[in-house]
Amino acid sequence: MSTDLMEAPTMTAEKPKTLSVKLHMDVIESARIVTAYKNETMTDLLSDLLRPALARLEREEVAKRTAEKPKPKRKP
């Protein structure tokens, strides 16, 4: 029997690019607890939680900054 059929193909997943960030200790402790329960990485948990919130905040800030500002009145 050929061993080619018994071996599963290996898939190499690329690691996401990451940076270090300082967070409050209580946030880290809670994230550790949740990731232990969910068997998930802290990187994935925090990214999944923050991504939609930050996208919304970014849209709001862009909208504020690009809103048409009233034009100053000219002096006669």
C-alpha cells in the first residue's frame, strides 16, 4: 500500500504581521482567561474584538473631518 494516500497534505499558514502594544493589566488578564476558555490566541481575540470598533471610530472621525465646514463671511 502506498503511503502517499495516508499522508494528509501539509498546509503552511502565514503568520499575521503583528506589533507590540501596551494594554492595561486588567485587559490582559481578562483576555488570557477568555482565550484559555476558547482555545484561541490573544492576538486573534483582541484583533477580532477591536477591528469592528476601530473601523467604526475611524469612519466617524473621517466623517467629522471631511464634513463641509461653514465658509467665513466676507467683510464688506
